[in-house]
Amino acid sequence: MRRMTARPANAHQARLLRLLRDGGPNSRAQLGDQVDLSRSKLAVEVDRLLETGLVVADGLAASRGGRRSHNIRLAPGLRFLGVDIGATSIDVAVTNAELEILGHINQPMDVREGPVAVFEQVLSMAAKLKASGLAEGFDGAGIGVPGPVRFPEGVPVAPPIMPGWDGFPVREALSQELGCPVMVDNDVNLMAMGEQHAGVARSVGDFLCVKIGTGIGCGIVVGGEVYRGTTGSAGDIGHILAVPDGRPCACGNRGCLEAYFSGAALARDATEAAQQGLSAELASRLEAGGGLSAVDVAAAAAAGDATALDLIREGGNRTGQVIAGLVSFFNPGLVVIGGGVTGLGHTLLAAIRTQVYRQSLPLATGNLPIVLCELGPTAGVIGGARLISDHLFSPA
Amino acid sequence: MRRMTARPANAHQARLLRLLRDGGPNSRAQLGDQVDLSRSKLAVEVDRLLETGLVVADGLAASRGGRRSHNIRLAPGLRFLGVDIGATSIDVAVTNAELEILGHINQPMDVREGPVAVFEQVLSMAAKLKASGLAEGFDGAGIGVPGPVRFPEGVPVAPPIMPGWDGFPVREALSQELGCPVMVDNDVNLMAMGEQHAGVARSVGDFLCVKIGTGIGCGIVVGGEVYRGTTGSAGDIGHILAVPDGRPCACGNRGCLEAYFSGAALARDATEAAQQGLSAELASRLEAGGGLSAVDVAAAAAAGDATALDLIREGGNRTGQVIAGLVSFFNPGLVVIGGGVTGLGHTLLAAIRTQVYRQSLPLATGNLPIVLCELGPTAGVIGGARLISDHLFSPA
DNA sequence: GAGACTTTCTCCACTGGGAGGACAAAGAGG
DNA sequence: CCTCTTTGTCCTCCCAGTGGAGAAAGTCTC
């Protein structure tokens, strides 16, 4: 199959493509209800889109009391690739043009092995998805990496946990390999876009999406658009001061949030607690697995282990304190908590909520939902697909 | 003179009006260089603007090597009113359509006396400006109040330091009294707009504007637009936690930034220090004035008083810590420090800079200027004029 | 000071896109 | 089978915008 070559010629076409992406197949008449164009104009634009092959006719719609209308849908052969490179694993998924996941693979991989090794892995995962018959090729790909990105160029800049990636032309390299347009963004921003598209943030204009994984980051959405900051490092809240003169952090400072709570910090604290004999549950898990991770803590907490619960609660308190500050500053309409430690679930959420509701002013918290991420590991890949589709579905 | 009744009929006209506002008188040809319209189209739109009376011909421009062109400028009779209601004083200014200040009055007034008394004062100040011949009437007014505002309606919501103002229809009431369109916003946002229009932030898209006055607030500008948050309380950073389990704050919590540094806190700390005999300088000022304010501290510091300098430094450190967090989160291109305590000047600035540059990550601070406000007390009123002119110079 | 060259401004004919009505097609319902 | 509704197509009219031609008003060189 020929890959997507055409692009919408004007803002109207772009608008229509996005409506079809977000609302699925639609009749001309239904589209007309949403876009405020004259029938003739709409017909012309739809015809042009049909010509380009971006959309196709798709049978007849149900009658609304008169003549049945012909449905229009995005070309069913379009395929987007969503790639979410985490610190310790990689998610790759194929979606159709409506951003529905057709296939999803996850594989462990340490991002510190460097861009070349990681890309090899990503490409082999993409090939696997292709081989399973889900796609004959990709029309675009959206990639998330766990660090700041100079967005227009798609290049990581000074990523603390990704040595060897600084300045690597991710966008260009991957675009070459995959033979399709590629956009690169921070993994947290992708998660935010995913939740915005298909998750809890669907109808919210301004929200924060806090991702607690190996590190801690925060996606910022302003007026429906991801805000990336002047140098692309907006949302990097892991190194906000949580405890004055506190623990040393890998970044060289003391008392950073990440030094107290993150996948890494939690694993370390749990190991320590186990070794000190504070928790039989954790100790047995340490012995069994040879090490502890956030997942073990979550399991121990689920089993009712007091030490694990304390660890989670304390971390949640610190995180909540920082989030409370952000809520005062940013006054979002929603806060989403996600990332690898969502397994910690409601214990964590309760601790965060307590802090935020206690510390921020009533005007900011009065109607502020703080909720867990809805999509889990698929948020990132859906966000990736969304990122590239937003790019492709805009006027050339 | 007839007041401004017409409004730009389309986006092109609005664009032209803003260009004339920001760039002053311009020839048709110069305008043409900036707007990317065909000559004829431009001529048509300009003619229409001339018809409405919003712009007028203004003599001949200098030759650029050929026929001299006729200059166009905004109607010289247009007058905007900028009002900045602070916690303890009111600033009112008239500007022309280019937002140049023609007259500016400041008067002390406690905002807690309530909206009715304050409005009386504002109206009498406006009348005074009119009487001095600077304006025959006002075409629009922009008002800043020291608390959160529901922006679309122009109504203060739950303002902590303005009892009696909650829900008062500021916009409507003032519009009625002045007989012109009115827009209401938070005073900090106005300051940010002022600095953006005529101050240090002229060419920066994303920046923060921290105002340290009686309280502490922060204007947030994203992509050239003020960001107000979901309920209009964005930037309310005075009650961010600065010291865990610290001093009690008026808001009911402990350790808020405002409890440690603001005009009020500074005055209190200075008085305490004077009474404890820590500083002869401050003590003599306390005796002379019957009380101490931030201004006294500034004067004492300027005179080299060690205690005053310490107070400023410590406050700057706390403020800097909070700002450091915001910088990590928001990754602005500029941070402006302003407000009543700017008199504290470079001691304060140095302390803030030290904290931010030390605590935030290099990527965010690498090219981040942290500067003092350039416009001082005029920032607010210019921002007010800018607010209403932005409103009036947009398509109806 | 005359002529050549530039720039600005106005006028005008042409073009192309869009609006909206008329009409045909297709179905629902009685 | 007839009427009413909805959808889709076609066609004409209108108008805004483009861009060229040329006049007006300068500057600059010789």
C-alpha cells in the first residue's frame, strides 16, 4: 500500500480530519453540523480529501428520518506508530488513524544503553508489529523519551538520565529508518496528550499530568496545548526542593523531590527497610527476587505491610507538597497522577490529595479533581500517535 | 468629542490597529510591509478604518527614496484609563491610544475600605485627570485589583485581602460610572502586561512576573498571553509552602512564603528587630515614624544597616527558593521581579538569583535572565490600558 | 535644472471562491 | 402509493481580493 503522502491543504481540511480522527466515521451531514461551512464548501473540501485518499467512503449511515447519507472515514490503511521510551522499558504500539491501538508490545530495556541500541530495539519491535500483519508500513510515528527535548528539531537536550543521548538527532534518524514523518517529545508530555485524547482529561483545557516513574515529571497542558517551556524542560519537577538541606540527590543538590520519592528512591528505601528488619514482607521479597522495586513495594502494601504503606504515604506526602505548590501557581482544572508507580494506587493518591487540599487555597482546590491515570501504559503510545497525527493533520 | 464607538470589523483591521498602537504612526507602505496583504486590500481596510474615525491621516512620512507617503495614526483623541488598585494605594493614569501615559496620579487608600469607597476615590481621580484637560472622556478602562478575578465577568472571587469585594461586579459598576467598556484583572497580571508592552519583557513569549508588595503574586505569560488558570487564581504563589511546619500564616496554614517575605512580613520583622535593639538604624526610624514599613527597611539597607540587609537577604532566599521551583516547572524565558519592594533592589535580586541559579537545573537557568521590573509603578496602569486596548482592538 | 529612477497611491478589469437556491435522489411513515 | 424529510449535486450570482497599468510625487545624478 502507498503510504500517506498528501497533507490537508487548508485549515478546513485539517479540521475535518481531526473530527474524523476524534469522532470516528461520520456522514457529511454530521460533519456539517460541527464545522459551520456551507454545504457546497463542505462538499468541495470532502471531495478533495477523498481525492487525496486521506479519507474514504464507508457505506451508508443510519437514516435520520430521510435519505440515508454516505459515511466518510479516515483511510483504514493509515497506521501510526507510538513509541514510549522509558528509563527501563520500551513500549511500541500501532494505531489506526482514529488512534485506536491495534497492537502493543512492551520490552524491558535500559535507556542508558544509548540511542543506537535502543533504536535497534524499537525498530525490531516495529518490525514485529508489521510482521504480525497489523501494518504494511507507517504513515507517521510519535516518540517519547524520558528527558527534555528541543521540540522543533526533535533532539534531546542535556537529559540527566540518558547519557549519550544529548544532541542525538532522534527525529531525523528515526524518520530515515522508518521512512515516515516523526515527532519527538518528552515522555510525560506524551502521557498528557494520551490522557487528553482518550483518558480522564478529555474535556479539560488546563491540566497537569504528574508521572511518577523512575523519575518524576509533569506534563503541562494550557488551553488544550502542551506547554513545553522556553528550552523544552518545562515540567521537570523532580528536582524541585522538597526538604531544605535534605538528602543529597543525583543532580548534585540536596533535598530534591526525586531524592525522596520516585521508582528509584522507593526501591532504595524499601531495600534499606528490609535489611534493617523493619518488614518481614519486604525482607522475604528481597530474598526471593534479589532486589526490590516499586512493584514489590506495591505488592507488599497490597498485602497490608505497614512499612510499605508508610513508605508510600511518606512519598505521597512529599509529592503532594510539591504538587500543592504547583496547583497554587498554575490553578489547573485537573491533576492526573500516573506512571510506573500507579500500582501504589489509592494509598498514594490519598496522601497526595490530603496535602494538596490542605495546603492550597480553597479557590484553587475547590473544584479540583485529583485522579489516577486512566490509560496506564497505553497513555504514552496513544499520546505518541496523537502527537504525529496532530502534526500530519495540520495545514501544510 | 464623540467617544470611540466603532470596533474593528475583522481580524485585518484589528491587526492594523495593534500595529499602530505598538509602533506609533506609520505609513500605508510600512504597514504593508508588516501585514502581508495586497496593496489594494490594505488600502480598502485602511480607508474603512479612516471612515470609522479610529485612525486619522497624520501628515506626510519621510521619503524612503520616492514619493512621500501619508502617515496614518490612531485617533489622537482616544483615551484609555489604567487603574491599579493596590492593597494600600491607588494608581490612576490616562493614556493615549499608543498607551503613552499622559497623566498619572497616585493616592494612598486601604482596599479594605470596600469597593464603594474605593470606587469613589477612583472616580474622583479620573475626574481630576479629566479636569486637567488631558481627556474629555474615556474610551475604555482597564482595572487591576489585588486578588483573583473571574476574568470573563470581571468580578473578584474570594479575595483574601479584600473583604467585601467578593462577587462585587467591578466591571459592570465601573463601566456604568465611566460610560465606557471596562476590563478587570488581577493586579499582577496587569503588571506583567505592562512590562510586556513597554518594559523588560518586550520580546519574550513565556515569562514570569513576580510582584512582591503587601502580598506576593506572580503573573504568568504563555505564548504572549496572560494565563489566568481555571478559576482565575493562577499565580497565587504567596501561600506556597516555603518552610515545612513554619510560621503561622494569615491563611490558616503554616510556613507560607508570605509569612516570611512580603511588605507586611518585612515590616513586622523589622519592627521586631528594632524593638529587640538589634539595629540602631531601624530603631531610630521606628521612633521617628511611629511604625516601620518596607520602605524604611530599604532606606536602612541603603544606609548599610546590617540587620536590614539580613532581613532582605533572608527574604530573598526564601522567595528565591520558591521561584526556583517555579522555574523548574515552568521553564520561562525571563523572570521579572517587581512590586512595592523593588526599592530593596539589588540585594534582593542577588539573593533570589543565587537561589534560583543554584537550585534549578542548568537547562532551565542556562539562559534565564532574572531582572528587576523596569516600569515601577507605571507597569500596572500601562498594563490596564493595554488590557482594554487589546479588548477593543479585537474583531467584534 | 532636466531627465531617469523610485516609491506611493489609485483605479480597474479579471479571477476564483463561496453562498445559497433549485432540484434530484433516497428513504420514512401513513 | 403519496407526502414529508433528509441528503447530495448542480448551477448561478455575488463579491472580495489580486495584480497590472499608470498617475503622482519624490530623490538623485549629471
